[in-house]
Amino acid sequence: MSANACLQQLGVYSTLGHGAAMEHLMIPATMAAAVFLALVGSFCIFKPERMQAWCQRQHNSSNKFFQNYPFAKLIFKPWYPTYLRFMGVWAWMFALFLAYAVFSTLARR
């Protein structure tokens, strides 16, 4: 039995079309991920020192096992705020891509 047949038996697919019910669930989830990425990217771009301080506090209060992970000490480097700004730009670009994917899917209907 194929995966599609299993999903049809469970009633996941609606009668409107193949996979329409799953598609309706993915639109809000994708938009929520896009909004979350935009918020995290905003914090990384506009408040990198605050983000670095928060990461350092989390690092200092964590278990020694986690403090000894490879690259765990990067948050103490002086260039880390620049890295956060760069990653914030990438988060914004990915959030824009997700929003574009959602709105282009809605426009095709």
C-alpha cells in the first residue's frame, strides 16, 4: 500500500483535490516560521551586543559538558556581533523566501 493510499484512508486528503488539506495546514506554519525568522533576524541585526550577552549568560549557566562543545567559545570572540549581523541578514532573506513561497502559492489558486 502506498503512502498516498494510507493518507486517503486516514482522511488526510480532502475531496477538493490531492493534498488540499495538508496544503491548508502548511500555509500558516510556513508564515509562522517566516515571522519567527524575521524577528530573530531583526534582533541579530539591530541588537547584536544584547544577543551576544544573552548567549554568554546561557553559556555560563549551562552544564560543563555543553560548555566544552567544539566552537562553544565563539560567543566570547570580539567579532561575534558582526557574525550575528551577517546571520541576521541571511535569516531575513530566508524569511522573505518563505513569504514569497506562501504568497505565490496563494496567487496560483
